[in-house]
Amino acid sequence: MANRTVNWALIGVFGAALTMACHSTSSSNQEQAAPAAAEAKNVAEVSVAQVASFSKDKSATIFDANDADTRQKYGVVPGAVLLADHKSYPLSVLPANKSEKLVFYCGGTKCRASDAAAARAASAGYQDVSVMRDGIRGWKDAGMPTSAAPQS
């Protein structure tokens, strides 16, 4: 009976260690990969408050990189340009002036669609590209207004 107790205890400890190792590796890799990709393309992160200010002042063009389901569930930042696809949207939706401020957002802190969309703009030569990491969920949680997504 003592051997069974020891065996189960060892299995429990080993399983917990393995779970922690897998979780910390995948989580840290994802957390490191997104900022590294953003930095490689000169993409900054901006807060909900900053985007609210940009929206109010009309000092940036804001892009929604969400899918239709997310837009229907959470709405969109008022005045945001809705991207058809975060990876292959037509560059013609971006402003002609490549020095204008662009802000991309998606669902929330775990979503990376905005990173892909922002990287596409930066790769096309846009110089002032940002991501609102908190996304539309963070926008709503901060009490900011949303617009209903257009019906497709």
C-alpha cells in the first residue's frame, strides 16, 4: 500500500511539472513571438485611452481586424475601417499618405489578427502603425461606445 501511495504521488508531481513546463513554454513563446513580430515591423502598442483620443481628434485611421461573428457580438469602434481579412486585405483600404497614424485592433489580448494586419501595413511602408492590444473587448470593458457591425 505504501508503494501505491508513493507511485501516485510521483505521478502527480511528474504530471504537474510536465503541465507547467508545457504551459509556460507555449505561453512564453506566444507572448515573445507577437512583440518580436511587432518590433520587427516597427509596430507599437497603444492603449484604449490613446485610441479614444485618436478617434475623438480624428488623428488616426482605426482598423477593425475582427471577423463578422466578433463584430456582431461586440460591435466595432465607431468610425473604424472594417478589414475583409486581416492577412490579405487590399492595401487600397489604407490611406494614400504613408505617414498617417494607423491603429489596428481585434478581439482582445489573446487575438493576433491585429498584429498580422498591422505588419502588412508596416511592410507596405506605413511609418506610424500601432496595435490596440486590448481589442474590442478592452474597449467595451473601458466603457467606450461601440457601433453596430453592418449586416453582411
